[in-house]
Amino acid sequence: MNITKGLKVGSLYHSKANNKVVRLVELNQKLRIATIKHHKQDHLFESEVFLSDLIKATGEQVKAYFAR
């Protein structure tokens, strides 16, 4: 598991750019970019965001994510 400044690959975060809870798939520390995914992606979904765009998801957000 890759950990960068508290971010863990495989964990859930809230993406400010997408306004959704997303799963962190990959980190690129040099470019400060994270690759993310969401089970209900659409054509407007940004799959690469800056690390600063991600914040830890709350318990309520996580419950909503898994309540597909």
C-alpha cells in the first residue's frame, strides 16, 4: 500500500472537483496527481486530480458510497 502524506491507495476520499466519494487508485508524487475511480463514472468525471483536491471521506459519505 502506497502512503503519501496520509493518502493511502485503495482508501475512499471526497473529490472536490467531482463532488463525489472516490477510491484512490494510484499516486504520482512527482506530478502531485492522484488517479481515482467511482463506480458511477460519467463522461464528465475527472479521473486524474491534484492531491490537494482530495479530502478524507466522512462516515456518512462512505455509507452512501457502498449503498449503491
